[in-house]
Amino acid sequence: MTTFNGRASIAALALATIWASPAWADDATGENEPAQRSDIVVTGAQLREAVVAGKADIPLIETPQAISVVSAADIEARGVTRLSEALRTVAGVSRSTTYGFYDAYTIRGFDAAYGSVYLDGLVNEAGVGFNQELSAIEQIEVLKGPSSMLFGQAPLGGLINLVSKRPRDEAFVKVTASTGSWNLVEGTVDANAPLNASGTLLARINLTYRDADSFVRNSGINRLFAAPAITWRPGPDTTLTVLGRYQRDHDSPISPVPAYGTVLLGVVAIPEDFSINNAGDQRVINNRDRVQIGYMFDHRFSEALSFSQTLRYTRRKEFWDRWMFAAGFLDASGAPSYDADFNELPTATIGRYYYGPYNATDKDFAVDNRLKGSFKTGGIEHEWLAGLDYRQNRQTYFSAGDFDQTRFPLSLVNPNYDLPYDTSQVSGAPGSSKSHQTGIYVQDHLKFGDLFTLTLGGRYDWSDSSGQKDHAFSPRVGATVKLVSGVNAYASWSKSFLPQLYAQQVAGFDSAGNPIGGPVVPERGKNIEAGLKFAPEGLNLSGSLAIYQLTRQNVATADPIYLDFVVITGEQRSRGVEAEMHWQPRPGFDLSLAYTYVDAEVTKDNFFTVGAPLSNVPKHNIGAFAQYEVQSGPLAGLGANLGVSYNSRRNGDIYSTRPDGSVLLWLPGYTLVDAGLSYKRDGWGLALTVANLFDKRYWPDTGGIDRVTPGNPRNWRLTLSKQI
């Protein structure tokens, strides 16, 4: 989806940088690879390291919570650019309602579509969809279960923290140029260098250009991305890293398709490349401009006391228009088509909703202050953490649309993508919102010799969103026990909270007896978890096993008397088992395995059927990825990889689960196989990856009976790289 004549320019830039000054090569270290920073977990196997999202120097093996790590090397080996694809070997995570465009996930059975993604420990989006850029990410950390004790209001299933690539001591440049399916053109640059002889000033920049069409007609993406960073070390105990980001997206996103004709029998079988959106001048547009600036400051007062502060400001501008979504079927007269029981009756023509124009400006500010230290009381070692954080979001917007589906018919047999839209009835209104949250948290990690640890933590939050004020206390208690060297058992209990901003309950009545609405209390989540973590000394083997029960309480459910209001009687529960293993049986060979079992259902409600499985949650999920690279001999540098992922069937629409518990819309289970070949020599690299090798047609998620997302058919990607 080229939006300017830049493909030749990008290719020329990539080649020019590959042949850049030999001075870069003089400072390179290692065999064509930059040295890793000591504070970065480069594979999920290193459970003896801490993670950024933990906010404290507690090794993963002593942390009483299931946490998974995906490294930049893993992302590169798999040839993926979307966060959902990078998380396939993370137990407990599956795709949620993405509408075919945004990153979205369920974690432990609960939707984490919005507000779940953090960058360097600060929330990266405030309630809006987004596609994260992975080219400037060092690692992905997935925290499972409630994390409100450290982060405040957040989805109770868990959250994802992205760790930025930061400047390093050595100089290097890595350039890639990629092509592939759907006219893909991509170029990246990762350049790092000391700015002075003493090494106290370092700089790094990541650049990305990506342009591609889609397997769905009338769709495509175009991205420009830059992430500069400068580190200043005025002394051995002080570090300041300033991080910037700019992301510009000019996209024509896809829209999901009806269930009838795809996963359910319809009058017409909908083809894989079918588009809900028009072509040409009527093509859907979704434009975003996003600028971020912030810093990470660390100062060590002594071996026993240090202070850290992370701060970031974000400004987002977004505009979309002509974004169409399927809205039922139309009969021969052009009216909505229903049977005698008012169920959708499929025909050969669908109706559509018209979304747009939408114009919004968001301004986010977030800061997290942390004081941490250590001391001893008798034979007990204490690693303590105390923090104060604050975040604010201001938004102004104009939102419009036309939701009379009869004005936008589209034939499933002979779609006319050039027919002008009737926008005479499009209407909208401006709006604005302001929200902020302040939290104070304290944690103490007590270590009783090398056999037992106890982690105690608590946090109190005050939040205000457009006048709705909430406050909550979120505790966490956990312990680990050393069974044998390198094997720890753990158990934990924690709570989360999440304000409910778009619902009202009856707070009283006016003089005429009409109900008056009032705010509802926040959702609360409780998690009970136990498991094992293992990383035996001398073995390139690590992994974890977790069992849990997560309960979502205070769920807003329909008021049976006053239909425009809710009552707080709903409850949902998720129980599951998660297992992960990372193994390097010999140099050059790596294997990652993940298995998830989750039983997520409605346990109390006035509207949803009790016992109904939650949407988009497969009971069984398996992910495996193996890679091997020849280490010596004439074939040294030759590599191959194989990935397999399996998802069992999922409830596609909790709203259409019948009173007897039967499910109308099951998304069928599927198995995907990915494969790749690579070759590295003298700093050069060539990698070919093929996703969905056997061209399986599948549907990874759905937003309901009219919004089933098609999965990508077989596609390939070829990348040439040079590192100096």
C-alpha cells in the first residue's frame, strides 16, 4: 500500500548504510553481534534474572508470579512484526477481539484489549487500540494474573511490558531490507555509538519503514517509525536515558466478516479475500501520528539504597473515515432479514454500518518514582521497594457515523466496491474526557537463607475519570520454597481493580419516580496461584508450571427492572494450567514449548447464561518453536526453524449463548505451521520465513456474529541483513 514514491529511496538508504564507514566495524565486538547488556534478559530461559516490569531486583525464580519473556532474538528468528504473533509461545495468552486490525489479547481467559500494554513500566495506551512496533523492542515481558499491586488499574488477567532498546557501550550498525507477500517492502536500521571517548555519552536510533498490501482486498498498511535514545552517565552511580518515539501510520484496515458464510453455513460462501470496505476514493483510511518523549533516571546512593524515575509524555492524533462493518443481512426489499424468532436470516446481501469521520487528539503523561534498597534483620534479608506513580490522559474528539445498515448494502456475490456511499445521514458530535490516577505502593521481599522467600506488597490508588472517582487497595502475598537446587515452588494471592466508566446503576429517583443514575464500584479481581519454576545450574533448561483460579467480581450486569442501568451482581471465573519450557540441548539448538488449559465461564449474571464460556478463549492452546544453526564446518551459519501453534475451538459470541448453555457460534480449532531457513556469514544474513505453511483457513477471533476476523493465509518474508 505505497502512499509515496519511497520504495527506491528506502532500498538505496538500506544499501548505503550497509556500506557505511569502516569505522563502525573497527568498534564492533563479537562475531557480528552486539554485546548484550547485563540487565537484559535475552531469552526466556534466564530465570535467574529480574525483569523490568518487576520494578525490583528480584530474580524471576524467586518471584511468586508467572512471568514469561520473549527476546528480540526470538522475534527476529520468527520473522514476525505483530505482538500477537510474537506471543504464540507464551502460555496463558490468546488473541482477543481485534476487529482484524488492533493488537488485542486475552490473558488467563479475560480480555486485555485495552490498557494492558506498558512500555518500560509505564502504560503505553490509555483505552485506545494500537499496533505496537517491535523493531525497537529488546524484550517482551508478560505478567500473568492481577498486577495492580505494582501498576494500579489494569486488566485482571495480566499485562504486557515492552522493554525499549537502549544505548550500549559498543558501536554497531545493523540494517535489514525485507520483501514478501502482498507487496511487502520493509527496511530497518539499528545504529549505536559512543558519542565521546570516555563512554559517558551514548546514542542509539532505530528506524523502520514498512509498506504492504493485504490478502483482503482494498486494504494495506504504511508505517514510518523512529526511536532515538541518548544515555548520559555523569558518574558511576548515575544514569539518565532519554527516549523518543515517532510513529506515523497511514493504513487502510480490514474489517471482520459475518459468521454466516464463514464459520456458519450461509447462502453464500464468503471468499478469503472478501472486503467489507470500498475501493478507490471510497477506501477506508486510518491515519495516526504518535510522538513520545521521556526518560529513565537511576541513581545509586549506596549498595543498599537507590532511586529510579521513569517519565513519559505522549501525544496522539488519529483520524479515520469510511470504516465499514458488516451489520446483518438484507432481504430482497432492502430491509433487515430476520426469521420468525428475530434471528438473523442469511441472504446474499449484507448491510453495513458507516464509521467516521472520527478525529481525536490524546495527550498522556505518566511518571513512576521508585525507591528501593536492602537490609538485614537477623538472618533475614530484605529487598524493599516503595513507589509513587501518577498518570493522566486528556482527550478531545469528534465522532460520527451512520448506523442504518440499509443505506449501505453490499452483495456477497458481485460486490460493487466503487459505488459511492450515501453519507447524507452521517452525523456526529464532539466530546472530551480527562482521567488521572495516583498510586502509592510498598513491597518487601524477605529471604530466609536460600530456602524460603516471602513477598508482601500493597498499593492504594485514587482515580478520577471525568468526575467518576474511585479508590481501591490492592494487596499481594506470595512465597517461594527451594525444593532442590534450581527448582522452586511458589504460591501467591493477589487482587486487582478496574474502574467501570461506561455504566450506571440506580442511585435514587426523582420526584416523578424516574431512576437517577450513579457510578458503579470498580471491578475487582482475585487470583490464587501455585506453581513450580526451574532453572538447574549447569543445564540449559528452564521453565515453569502454574495452576490458578482467577475470579472477576463486581461485573456490571443488566438491571432486570430498569433496562438502561446495571446492577453489580455479575461474576466470572477462570481456572487453568500453564506450562512453559525452554531448552538448549546443544549449542545452536533451541526449543520453546508452551501449553495452556483454561476454563473461563460466567458464574453469576442477570443477562449472560450462567456457565457460558467466555468469548475468544480456547480451552487448549499449544505453542512450539524450534531453531537450529550449524556451529562449525563448511555449513556453519546455516539455520532452520519450525513453529507449530494449536488453538482448540472457542465461543465466538457470549451474547448468543442460549439459556440452555448451548453455543450458537463456535470458532473451529486450528493448527498452524511456520517454517524458516537462514544463513549468516561475515556479518551478512539472509532469512526466509513462511507463515501458515499449509495454507490453513482459520478464524483467530471474533467480536460477535457479524465480526469474525479471518486469519492470514500462507505468506512469506525474505530478509537481507548486514551488521557491522
